[in-house]
Amino acid sequence: MAGASTHSPHIGSGFVRADGPAKVTGAALYVDDVRPDDCLYGATVRSPVARGRLLGLKKDPAFDWSDVVIATADDIPGENVVALMTDDQPVLATGELRHVTEPVALIAAPSRDKALAAVRHVEVLYEALEPLFDPTESATSPIRIFGDDNVFSRLEMVHGDGLDALGRAESAGAKVITGTYTVGLQEQLYIECQGMIATPRDDGGVTIFGSMQCPFYIVKALKRVLGHEKLNVVQAVTGGGFGGKEEYPSMVAAHAAVLALKTGRPVKLIYRRDEDLQATTKRHPAIMTYSTAVDPETGELQAASVDLLFDGGAYNTLSPVVLSRAILHALGPYAVPHVKLDALMVATHTPPNGAFRGFGAPQVMFAAERHMDRIARELDLDPIALRRANLYRDGDVTPSGQTLFDVASIEVLDRALEAAEKPLPPSLVPTRPGGGQAAGRRASGRGVAIAWHGCGFTGNGEAALKGKADVSLDGDRVVIHTASTDIGQGTDSIFPAIVADVLGIDVERVSNAPHDTADVPDSGPTVASRTAMVVGGVVKQGAEKLLAALRAEVGLGDEADFDTLLAARKSDATLRVRAEYEDKGAQWDPETYQGDAYPTYGWSCMVVDAEIDTDTGEVLYRRLVQATDVGKALNPVLAAGQLEGGALQGLGYATSEAVVLDAQRRMRNDRLTNYIIPTTLDAPPMETVLVEFPFADGPFGAKGIGEIPHDVPAPAVAAAIEQATGAVLDTLPMTPEAVLAALEAMEAGEGAA
């Protein structure tokens, strides 16, 4: 047995991440690194049109089909449905094609090259039908995609006297200010493409191994596709997700499983980058109109009316949940006593949109922050002072009727502004190729934006799910069993640190079991800024239960440390305990959207300093400062990395990530060379301030931080452009072309772009 327990606490220190050595040495096995014996390779035949009546498939007779297997919907052993929120999306299309790139058939061949070649030699036969692309026409269009009105979700929230408060406030002297804000698609662009391996089992079932966020989503989906429960799902080392590997892997897994069962052999299905970009889900586009009644002297927000229109694409996926978070965050971190909010998620004949970091909040907080800048502009108020006057404080009540506590809004604003007082680093413009270099005309500006973000599931979601975690003792080592996957954010490092500190042992003695649904309980999906805060809390309870069970087994009291308890054990049997999420009594009415929307909220302030090249329209970042309330930084290094990575992703949303579509709404810029994300050369110096307002129900006080850094970099950039040049941009992305157009519109006296 090990000696007496002596260790330094891990929580709050910058301990080394558990997966680091394997990833940097190449020892980590991603799904495409695994090659089962006798493996076939899969590929997907897809619809070439946005809408059409499927007539059949035609194989090229000149192609060698002797070692190729084709599967269609007729080969699905169970139901032809990707089970999620609704049963509207098929595994393989039959009847009507609803979007370009919709899966129609599957190919299995001895090599990936042969499989891809076979796809090119299958012609999809169809009768073209008129597509519906415009979300503003969807709910009233005679063309039907979903239900009777093409509406995936419709939400309304009324708080205070929101129904006619705008008019009364205006009659009493308030100024009513209205603006419309639009955002486009954004691609998650995880570094590893979608991929799955399906292996037939001896019992007639199948094992799925692949790149994913949510193993039990796939279990739920495959039970329906297979028509039985003889399956298990195992997460491979996963190269990023950002929401793009939340629901979509169920589709890939279903395709691999159908091929594996038809051929009786393992099938590996890995997307190429162009296919991944064209076919998978993206961030929802949105059109958002805000009207607010404001005291013209003080800038106090008195009433607001907001209309949100989101485009869900051809199938429902998780769109209603995205709309839910959007409406709850629509006014940003600002107190408004009288509110009416209306939100609509509609269907169009475009590839379905789905989960993406922030989950509806980045869209509406871009609008909310730009609207605050509009108010400041029209009333000639200081935009920072306007924000400070209206920020939530402890005891304020949200539009859902939730009373706030531990509000860090003022703290993050002050800490960010304080950090931004440091001298700016030198401009990078003279050292960059092109763009006029030092001879170019440049204008400097600073933008400030503030976010709030609900941590965890909405309402009673956590209570309904009852996320579970097991902690086991095997010899002198401790093993954690959860379905919470590590997709780069550090879960497999954080959980052992939590357990080690509860038990008082070194973290090297704690490990994570493989995320295999045959062994781990359902901890809930790895989404919604819930993993460290919610599941981490359940893991902490599990460690406490293990310690209590060990003490009860050996008959020693609280004074005995872990290794003393081990030494007193008479049995070598594995000791395994289970913990489950405990509901804290949140009150929530899903019909009225009133009550406690989230267990707690995170708060963040972004300060962006930028230079705008007025000849090219390029935005060059000098520095990004953020102060973010993390509750408790379980690992400050990992926390800062999450925040900085999310902020950089938000800068891409702001100025470079334009999804270009053709006439069928297929993504045209489907390469890493022409879908432009920020690289190391584009990343500005970052100053990251960790603010700690502990959450009583989080492990050691931690809050979720995975999504909040993406929420407001974009409006901060827009504010910096406006301060520097006077040009107003209320549409994302703000590409160089858009910036130039805004400058030209301003010079022509046409106002905002």
C-alpha cells in the first residue's frame, strides 16, 4: 500500500493537463488513427439540390462495383430517423430531398479512395421542386417543410407591464430607439473532421467508436435506428467540437452502423474537410429588431420590445433549445423593468443549423450590445457610462422573474477597464505584408462590451436529467466514470483534480475510465457550460461518498486519511459508488418562461483595441482584454486558455468568418484556405483577468466558462470600428468589404451599414 497521504492541493493551481503528453508526442489515438482488421471505408451519397422529389439512384456501368456495397434507407433495420427533439430528420432521405448535401445513400469499399470514387459514380435522380430560402417568408409560405407553418419553435416572454410600456414611456417623455441587427452563419471548424468506426458485435449489435461530445445522444439515436439496445458507444480522443459534435455525430454513427451491419465488417466513416463544411450544422443566422424606451437625460432603460427571427434550416435538430437561450439572454446584462420578447425559429431548405458555442447567446448579445451603442449615439451619452448605469446588480430581477445574486457585472467592467489602462503593445501594421503597410491610412479605436451567460441547462433541465457519476477504488488507485467527454477543454484533467483534493491524495493516483456507455453512467451531454460546474459537482459528491464508504467499511472515523483507510482494508474488491445531481429546488414554468432560468450566471467584459485600415477595410487587433467571472478557477491556466480561445473564435465571428453559399445553398468556401478563421498571426496580445464570485453549488465555487468568451467580442469590435471611423456596422461578419461599404455609406450620409 502507499504511504501516508501527503499532497498539495490541486484546485486553484496550474497543474499539468492529463492529456497533454499523449497529444504532443502523437501517442493519442484519434478515430482516423485506428484501423480495425478487415475494415471497410464508408462514404456518403448526397443530394445535389436544395429541394426535390427523389426518384432513385443510377450507378455508372463503367465503374467497377464488384467490391462496393451500397446501402439505402431500405437497409436500415429499425426506424429511419435521427432521434433528437423531434422525429423529422431521416437517416437517409426518401421521398423528398429537403436540403443540398442531404444524405441519400451510403457506400462501403475496401479503401477510402475507392469509396469516394464510387460516390462520384452514383447519380441521384430527382425532380426539382421550388425551395424556400427566405426565413422572413417561411412562417407564411405555402411551401411546407415542418408542421403546418414551418415554425420549429415560437416563444414569448412578458415581464412587468411589457405589453404597452413602450407607448406609455414615450408619452411620459422617454425616447424610443429602434434598431435591426443581423448575423450570418458560422462554422465550428473543429480541427478534426467528423468520424466514426462501427464494429459488428457477436450478439448482433454494434460498437461505435468515434469523435463526439455526447455518447448517450448516439445511444438514444441508434436504439431507434437498430431497433434494439445491443450497442455501446465509446469516445475516441476528440479534436475539438464547439457544439458541432453534439448532435451531428448521431447521423455519422447511424451511417457507419448501417454499413457495418449490412457488410458484417467494421466500417470507418471519416468526412473530408469539404464534406464536413458543406453538410454539417452551423451557428444559426438571425434577424433581430430591438425597440427600447430610454430616459433621454440619464440613459435609464425603461421598457423594451424585441423580435427575434432565427433560421433553423431544413430540420429541427436542437433549434428550439438555441432559441430558448437566445430569448433569455436577449437584453444582455441590463435591467429593464418592462419587457416584451418574441422569438421565432423557422425552417428553410438549407442545411440544418445546430449547436455552437454560446448556443444562441452570441447572436442576441451582438444585437443587445450594438443597441446600447445605438442608444449612446442617438442620445449623445458615453457608452460605458450608459452600460454602467443599467447593469444588473444583486437583487435585480430578470425578464423571467429570477432574482439575481452574486452579480459580478460591475466588477468585471472595472477590472477590464483597469487592465486596459496598461500601455498598448506596438502596432503590427508596419510588419504585415500588403494592406498599404506603414503608408496605409489607419484609424484607432476601442470597443467595450459586456456579457452575461446562464450556466448549465435552462430551468429544470438538470433536475430532469439527474446527471450521474461513479467513483471507484481499484487497489490504491481511484477511477472516475462519467460520460462527460474531454474535447480539448480539460475535463479529463479537472475531474481527477477535484477527486484528488477531496481524498487528499496526489492527482497521479486518479484517472478517468474510458467514456464507454457500457461502463459509465449518463452524466448528461458535454454542453451548456455545465461540465465542470454541474458534473464536476457530482464527481465531487462521488469522491465524498467513496471516502464515506471506505470509512464505513474499515470502521475508522474522520481523523483517518485516505491511505490509512486503504491500509485497514481487508478486501481487494473494487469499491464503486454513484452520485447523482441533486435538485436545489429551482422553480421554472416552461409554458410562460417564468422562474429560475439558470442555476447561476457568469459575467464578462471585453475591451478590444483595434486599428482599421481605411484603404482596405481590414481590422487589425492591437489587444484584447477580458475580465470574466469564473466563480473559482479550478485550474487558472486551463481557465485562461478557454477564455482566450473562445475570444479568438469570437473575433473570427466578428470580422472574417463569412459562409459563402451557392444558388442551392451549398457552402462554396469549403476549405481551410478560404473559410477564414483567425490564426496565430491574427491573434492579438491578450490580457485575461479571472474574477472569482463563487457559486455555492459549484465544485469549490466554480461556474461554467466554456461559452461566455464567445458572446461579446464581435460587438466590442464593432464599437471599436465605430469609435475609430464613425462607421456603424450592425451586421456580422464585418469583413473588409463590409467595413469599406460602411465607410462609403457614412461618407455619403447614408448612416449604418
